[in-house]
Amino acid sequence: MAGRSAGREGNPYGGRATSPAMLLTISGPPGSGKSTVAAAVAEYFGFEHVSGGDIFRSLAEERGLSLAEFNALAEDDDAIDRDLDRRLRETAATRDHAVLESRLSGWMAGEHADLRVWLDATLDVRAARIAEREGTDVEAARVETAAREASERKRYLAYYDIDFADHSIYDLAINTARWSPGAVVEIIIGALEDYEPAFDEGPVPVEVRYEF
């Protein structure tokens, strides 16, 4: 992948003069690095970057709530989650030059996704990243992150029969604790650029009970 640094100005990973028409989803738990990676991959290919996290945060800010408070509210008001998921699903159905990034994007995009990526790291690693990013205590970040994940796992299993522990739908899974963000970006770019339809024997079908 040498030579990419000479690409699009301002993009450390280079860039393409022309981009394939495709929808890429990048999913993962909080602190996995999905936002950073998704933004860089989108920039490289000249794709739109659609972030579920940004949508969720904007909804929380509109109500004057913290993410933890808004997440707790969502446990009792499933319209919040369903509204976000509906928007993700609609985006997937209408975009063909985009990176759709959220914990649930691979599931919500379903048959519309051309490539589904899962990023992950241990809870300890992710909590340390979150604490550094938000200027909080590592242990507090760990407890809050674990509680948030348990809450989301319960809700989405009830909503759509989605098990977050099931990674079988993803075409590529990366432990981001093992590589730098730049190296993770390069791995994904390489997978996309080396993709040859003639050798594609088909993705794993996504079976979701879409009830918005």
C-alpha cells in the first residue's frame, strides 16, 4: 500500500481520483476507534461519512441531557432508538458512496451494505481511550461503558432480536488494540481496493426484525 501518502491533499492516507460506488459500514463498541477510522476511510475514498453517534449526541443535546442520561431515557422510550435506527436504515438504502458508522450500522444497513467492518478492543483498552478523550477517570469510564453496553445489548435484543455478540455478519473484524489507527485505516482501504467481485461468493445474510 506504499504511495498512498501522495494522494488527496490534507489526507494522510492519500486518496483516489475515482471511488467505487459502495456502502461501507463500520461498527464497534464505544472506544473501539470506529469514528476516527470511519472518517479517515471516508476521506480517502471521497465518501460521505454518516455517524450514528453524532445523531445520537445531537438528540441528547436537544433535550439538555448527558449521553448516560439520554441512554437511560431510551430504555423507557424505545422511540428514541427506533428513530435513530430508522434514519440509519434509510441512509443505507439511499447512499452508494458512503461510510455508515455506528454500533448497529452493519445490522441496520443489512442487504444494502457492500462491506461490513467490525472494530473492537478489550473493555480496559476502550475505557482508557474514552477516559483520555473525555478527561474522566478510567475506572469511572469503565463502569459507565460496561453499563451502557449492557443496556444497549438488552434493548436491541428485545427490539430486533439482534445479538451484539454475534459478529458473523461482518466481512472484516479488527482488534484495534493491536494496530495504530492509521494501520487500521490501511487494512480497510486495502480490503476495499483488493476486492474482486469475480471471487466474491457472497456475504453472510443479515436477518433482522426491522420494526420501526
